[in-house]
Amino acid sequence: MDLYIYYKVKDADAASLEAAVASMQATLAQRHGVAGQLKRRPEAKDGVQTWMEVYPSTPEGFAAALDGAVHEAGVLSWIAGLRHTEAFMDVAPCA
């Protein structure tokens, strides 16, 4: 299962959020073997950016570990609004 999490961040909070997410993702990679990615839309609108965390091929229980890591790292204090999580799975090739 791949997880895609997107959210908004104010321009002024971007550097603090980036540091917190980078640290959190390093910890998650060490503990769970999942190499997270951090992305953002190229443009900001009204001083707000849209960011996305991507976690490919996550093991069972990773979503709960991620939730705990988000709180432990204090990530929510720099987000404007809610984190939205989407889960996608691979599609079997047609024969």
C-alpha cells in the first residue's frame, strides 16, 4: 500500500515544517524501512503552499506508526488545516 498525505503550510512556516518532516521521515525509515518523500506544488497561493508526503510500499501497521510519528515530531503545529491521507495499491496487470 502506498500512502499519499497532502496538506497546506504557510510560507513563513515552511522551513520549520521541512526540518520536522525530514527528521520524522529519517526516523520512520530507520524503524520501518520505508523511505518517505517530501514534495510541494511549485506555486504558492496567498502565502500558502501545498505539500505532499509519499510513503511507497508500506508494511501492515505503518499508517498507525506514521500517525504517532507526526505527533511525536510536532508536525501539526506548522500545518494550516488538516492532513489528508490517501491510500493506493498496485493494480494487477491484465493477462
